[in-house]
Amino acid sequence: MFAPATLITGVLLSLAFGTGVYFATAEAIESDAHTRFRGMARAAQYNIDTRIKSYGDILRGAAGLFRINPDTNADQFRQYVDQLGIKRNFPGIVVINYARAVRADALPALNQELRARLLEHGVLRFEPLHPSADRDTYTVLLFIEPLSQDLYEKLGLDLEIRGAVRRELARARDSGVLGSSGTRITLRPGPNQNALALRLPVYRGPLPAASVEERRLAYVGSVGLGFGVTPLVSGVLDEFPVEGVRLILTELTELSREPGEPVPRAILYDSLATDAHPKPAPPPDDSSVFAASLPIEFNDRVWRADFSIAKSALYTRFDMYYPWLAGFAAAMSAALLYALFQTLASSRRNALRMAEEMTRELRASQAKLQASHEKLRLLAAHAEQIKEGERKRIAREIHDDLAQNLLALKIEAELLANRTRGGHRRLHARADATVRQIDVTIRSVRQIINDLRPNVLDLGLSAAVDWQVADFARRTGIECELVDDDGEHRIDDHCATAFFRILQESLNNVARHARATRVRIALQQQADMLTMTIRDNGVGMQPGSRNRHGSFGLVGIEERVGILGGSFSISSGLDSGTTVVVTIPVVSMCVDVGMDFYPGKTSPVAVAA
């Protein structure tokens, strides 16, 4: 049985874990719903942008009509608009019109044309246009479709009466792009009855319109359309996947006003506005709703679309109960896990005690193994030095005894060959053959001496390396380059011998395995460090070849460098050659064989071979 304190702790942990899972699940559901809502809002934003762009395409088609046929009349314009199927395909568009650009001297003829058209429709009242003293250009509405009874009075309207519209028309004329002054047109009383206009300049067909001057000369008027904001947006809201969404369209770009005009309201559309409540309160800024604000571009003007919806509209019944189920399941799981943990705790403590005892024994074994390994390294170093000493002694004995005796024997054989040259031909031939055999034997003895320990090592490390590189190039035919800083490398005989053996082993590996055509050896000393670099252009090392069973060349090099207190690195890649770098300190690094090895002292090694 568990103690009371343990039970209380388990209950508190279970409640805390269940509460955390509850809030995490609720936050995940809310985040998912918010993401879905933003996706819906972006789709609605895209639909509004697409509809506005389609209005620009309609104007480009109408401008093309007048560009191809500048003499297009009212009937032809009506036929063009009818085939667009505005009510069916573009329900937001209220009217499409054409305005002709004229100067003051052309106003009388234009007045006659407009009066005649109005008489055809039974309209007797017509206010002619009169020249203005402050300007010489006029943009007059000539065609309007669909033309209803309440729009007759718009025929003959001069669009340049308002300064903001006049400036926007001039900008569109000079740039050749869509223009809109942003002026609100009230369709009927009440909220959400705003309409906006778009205009596109029309240029005379045969004339070029690449520059500002050419566009001004070719300018004949503009086509425009007016669309209601409510039908533009209502169709988008009807396609929204969930009900209850609220949309507020706000104009962010400042409108140009005429002197004395009131400041227009920034809100273009509010889906909650009604005749009874034309200005509803803004959406609550709390956790009960999702909100998304997205920009909408309208002809170089920027609108802000504020979408909002109650969170409950996006939650299913399962979403409402799922956090409670997840919290309960998490609390029960935590309780079971805590009980299991307490059950295993005592077993764990026993296992830890056993592990501590085993760890102590393992550490003791590791210490013994490390000490044994260190002794083996010292023994190997001692054996290597003894071997080098024996090689040196045998080489000297061969040189002092056998080589001298062979030289004396050669002298005697040469005397015998010279004395028998004339009278004893057969004896002379035997003596001469003996001299040649003695020469061969002397060369073999010299090669044996060099293999045991080259005498050139007595001249210093640089001379030994130079001799070894030259001998390697002569024997293998591989091109060798030696780079030596020509410094005096003050190292003792043991260290020089070790360096020389490392060079020998590296060059032998190149000859046996690298299939190289060029080897570069660099011997350089910087401060108290001596570095030797051996680089070839061979095939490189095969993967796993460094640790191949029965291969001790690289292991021997690494052990020699470790004994000298230096560093050893090898880098290789397939078909990129192999580079061996050996670096050792040259100050107080080699001492007598009989000294012990102390890692913390100035001398980094005890013996060198």
C-alpha cells in the first residue's frame, strides 16, 4: 500500500496533467478552427480581387471596341454590352458608359448630337454644355448602358467638373492604365448603397501611344463602369462555407475632396448594417470571436477586409466535448503511470545499488587495463629502441669488419688479376670474375647496412630525408619533390631515427598501394614544432583499409608519433590521393631509455624509437 503523502502526490499530479492536456487540446482545436477560418477569409479575399480584376477586363474589351471603330454609335455599344450578359455574369456592375474627350470649340456639335439622341427617347429637357473659362478640355458622357429612365439626365454630364475626377482622368490618360478617383456614388438611401467607378482611357487606333506625348495626341475619351459594393461582396459571402460571418470593408486610401465637401465615411460595406441600424457596433475584441484582416487592392487603392465570426460557429459538438475527454483520459493515464512508477521505484533503487557496485569494479578493471596498456606502450617503445640500437650496432660491425675485409680481399684479387693479365689468361679470367663477385658482395653489404641504418643519419635529419627521397625516386621511378626549410633541426639520434622510419613506412605504402606518379614531401619547423607532410596523387585509401586485419604500418607510425609526444593525421579520398601529416615538439622531447614516462613533465616522452 502507498503512503498518504504518496497518494496525495499522485492525485495532484494526475489533476495537473489532465488540466494541462485539457487546455492543450482546447488550444489545438481553437488553432485549427482559426486556421480554417483564415483560409476561408483568404478564399473570399481572392474572389473579391478576381471580380474587381474581371471589371478591368470588361473595360479593356470596351476600349478595344472604340479603338478598332472610333465611329461606334449608341446601337453598336448597346449590342456590345448586351452580349456581355451583365446581370447574369457580372451582377455587381450597374452601368457601363463611354465618355468622349472634346475641346471647347467642339461643344456645340456635341450638344446637338446629345439633344437629337434624347429627342429619340422622348426627352425634351436638355441642358447644353457651355465652355468654362478655367479649362479647355471636357469629358462628356455619351453612351450609358443599360440606359434606364433615371439615367437620361446623366447623358451629357461633364466628368471633369470635379477636380478629383479631372486629375484622375489626366493621370489615366498619360499612363494608359485603369483609373479611379474613389468617389462614392450613392445608389439609393440607406446603408451599404455605395457604388464606385472605374475608367480606362481610349486611344485613336492608327496612332502610336507609347509615350506620354503620343498618348495625349491619340486620346479620344474613356470607357467606364460603375459597380455596387453590396452586390460585389454579397455573392462572395453567399459562397462562404459557414454562416454567421461578418465582413467590413474599409477604405484605407485617403479620398480627394473638393472644397467644402464633407469627409466621406471610411467604411464601404458592413454586412450587419440595416436600415434600422445603419452603423452597428464593431466586432467584440475578445476571445469569443475569430477575426482576420486582409488587404484588397482596388486600382492602386487599398481596402481592408475585416472578417469576423463567433467561435461557436466553427465548432462541432465533438469539438466541444473532446478537450474534457482528453483531460480525463490524460488524468487517468497519469494516475496509472504514477502507480507503476511507485511500484518500480524500489526495484530501481536496488538496481542502482547493484549498478554502483558493478561500476566500481568496472572502473578498477579499467584502471588496471589502462596501466597495463601504458606499460605495453613503454615496453614496445623500449623494444623498438633496442631493435634500432641492434640495427645500428650490426650495421657498424658489418661496416667495420665485413666491409673492410671485403675491401682488402678485393685489393688482393685485383693485384692477382693484374699480375696474371699477360701470361695466365685462364687464371686472369678467374681472378677478374672474383673481383666482380666481390664488387657485387660489397654492394649487397652496403645495401644491408643502409637497410639496417643508413650512415647518412649521422649527418642529420635533413640529409637523411634527402637521401631517402632520392633513393625512393631512383628505385620506383615516381617523381618526388622535397621541400625543406633548410633549418637546423636539433633533435637527437633517437628522434631523427623515428622520423626517418616514419618517412620510410609512408613511402613504402605509396609504392605498394597508392599507384601514384608524384609524391611531395615537406619538412618544416615552426617555433618548437617540427612537421613532416607526405602527399601523393594516387588512388587514395579504400574504405576500411586503415583498420584491415594484419596491417600494422599506420599503427606503427601512430605509435611512434604518440611516443614522441606529437600528433599524426591522415586524410584520403577515392582518386584524390593521400596526405600524411606528422608533427612533434623539438624541445627536450627525447631522453634516455631508462627514464620513466611522466605525461605532466616538460619532456613529452620517455623513449623514442
